[in-house]
Amino acid sequence: MSASFEEVRARLASIRAPGSGENLLAAGLVHGLEVVEGRVAVRLARGHLPPPVFADLVAQVRRELGSVEGVREVAVQAEAEVGAGQAPPAVDSGAIPGVRDVVAVASAKGGVGKSTVAVNLALALAARGLRVGLLDADVYGPSLPIMMGVSGRPRAAGGKIAPLEKYGLQLMSMGFFLDDKSPVIWRGPLVMGLVRQFLRDVRWCDVDVLVIDLPPGTGDAALTLVQQVAVSGGVVVTTPQDVALLDVERGVAMFREVDTPVLGVIENMSFYECPQCGTRDEIFGSGGGARIAERFGVPLLGQIPLVPAIGQSGDAGRPLVAEEPEHPVSRAFAAIAARVVEAVQAARAPAPMVHL
Amino acid sequence: MGVPAARPLEIRRVGTDSVEIAWSDGHRSQYPNRDLRRACPCAGCREQPAPDRSAGSGPLYPVEIQLVGRYAVQFRWSDGHDTGIYTFQALRAACPCVSCRAGARPGKVAG
């Protein structure tokens, strides 16, 4: 018989936290516990324990749990206290502090409505009751401030940048830091530094899903991002034209290159529905998204109709999904959000445990 | 795209001699530190193989192990070098155990 979660948990509760009268659980030092068929994985917070004391604690936990009947293997992962101003942790999982899952929205070229999709997808996810963050990582042409109708400068809090909030989303964009409308010209290394800072130094608060609006294309900035972050899954936005589909190949290839699961393709501007007579006109051809989905073995997450309202609402800073939840476009996004949540769960592979 | 690649479940420093990886396909690989260090895939080492510091007498081991996204791992070695990004795929393929070596080069006598 394998040990049960409860048995292991009870054993943890019998270990006293060094320097306090409480047990490990009560002291909040246990940040994660998994018990699968006799394999136990524990994440322990270092707290403010000096390294030798912590090392002893790790050894003790290993010993104690190892002696629980039915436990075959014990892995202990050390976790640094976030923002405690200590040396960087020796083990870095690529996870963004405060964020559970990361969904990266990509397109291999501009103009397919990637940012519009990212904004409305984030809102549709939030409408499902998730806590959602939206990071506009398009350092060259940040569009989030206009689309969400937010301005103002995020405040620094405890050495980190606090995201702005609107429509229940936590928002961060390079656009919040630019004073005027002059084009943003960054040289490569600067872009990397910036992207890295965005990933490490934003104080996301308990975010279930962070939607990242990637820079357009499959260049340095986009690649750096998906390389450095443990992205749960990528979404590729396309239009139905054949040319656009060729570009999608590159988007899919970029994610595959770094072993990031592709959750699926979202086809934008799929068809025009005449507001007067209701006929559908497939302006850019039909079924392209479905073809690419089939070709690459990734699902078509949904099709967004081309309606003037979606662009207008974006320009006005009142995104459609938030303002008109019953609009056909909003319904399309709701369905897509449901599939994204499902796909993220299916794609969730645990990060390897690292022991130094 | 074929069989899903093996993912590491666990990466562990074994004393000061080697690094062990437990894979999702059930295999366990043990890589001697000196071989890993010598095979450093970073541009600097590929361009101009470093003077073989591994010949030095002191122990060589990772002082820091960092995951890179979901696809690779980066070591900071005790000799200070830290720019090599080892992809999981390459590591799995480079497993030095006898059966993997035999499978990788059919016809060759293993060991």
C-alpha cells in the first residue's frame, strides 16, 4: 500500500519548525506537497533560516517522511522567500512569482489582431472566475494602455512594480512607462533586459492565468520570452488567408523549438456577418485555421467574426468582452476561453524537481 | 510530431562527481561532471574549446542548477563557467549508460 497524502501531511505536522514552537505546516514553511504512488515531493520555504539550519531541516524532513510506511521516495525542493532581499535562489524553475499558469499569445506577423485577441481572451478567462493577469510584452508597440483605456504609471512597491488594474485584470505594459507617442526604438540587449525585468519584477498577485501578449513575429524578443519563462502553453493567432497561414507555421515552430505545448490556433477576422441581413461573408477565404490545425496537429480553438465593433471598442478603451458580454464576438471568446482552460490543464507538465 | 520527448522528472547533483536525471520514460541517466562540462554547448566553448580545466585536480561540480523555460537546464560550474544551456533532448540523447550507447550506435560494441 502506498502512503496517503493525509499520512504524509500528518507526519509533516509532527516536525517542529526551527526557532519556533509551531510545526512546519503551522509555520507556513511547507509550500507544496504531492504524494503520488509512494513518491513524495515537498516544497519547503527557507523562511529566514540560516543555511546550515535549513539543511538540517531538509535532512530531517527527508528522514521523517522516508520512514512513513509506504513511502518509496522523498524529494525536497527548497524555495526562497520571495522578495526577502536574499541572494538569488540556487534553483530557479523559470516560474514567474505569483503566477500559476502562463499562456503566451503569438503571431508570426503583425496585423492579425493578436493584441485584440489577447485582451479579450484575458477578459473571457476572468469572466470564468479566474484571477487573470495581462502582460503586454510588445516592447515596440505597446497597445494595452489604449485598448484597456488605462493610463498612469505603476507604482513601485517593496522593490517590485505593482500592476495596474481594470475590469478585474492585473495589467502591465511598457506603454505605462512611455511619455509620448514617439516610436520605441530598442536595441537587442536592451530589449532582453527589459523583458527580463518584466518577468521578474512585477508583483503579480495570486494570478491563476497570466496572458502574455508576445511581441509580433518570431524574433529575439518573442523567443527570449518563451525561452525564459515556463510557459504552460502557446496560442497562435492567424487570419484565414493562405499567406497568413504560412506565417503560422513559424509561430508553431517557435513554440515547438522550446518544447512549449501549442494549445491551439485562434482564427481572427474569420467571416463578416452582415448586421442587416445576417449573411456570412468569408472575406479572407474559409477554413484556413482548420487546415493549419489539422496540418500541425493542434486544435482550432475558435473563430472570431470580423465586426466593426471589435476594433472600435479597442480604440475606445472599452473592450467588447467586458462591455458587451452577449455580443457574438464575446460569446466566441467565452467558448475559446473554456477550451484554453481545458488545454492548459491537459498540457500541465510538472517542472522537474531540482536538487543541488 | 512523433513520440513525445522524455521530460526530466528530477535533476539531482550526486556528490561532486556527477549529475543524475530521472526521465519520464522511466530511464535514469548519470552524467559525470567532467563530461558534461567538456560538452558545454555554449558558443564560447564550441568555438574555442577551453583549455581542459577538467584536467585540474580539484573537484568540478555544479554550484547552481537553473531550469531554462521548459526545455533546458543551465549549470553554474564550480570553475565559474555558466553559459551553457543543455537541452533536455540533447541530454537524453547523450545518456552515457551502456544500453543507451548500444542503442545509439547499433553494431558497435558497447562499453
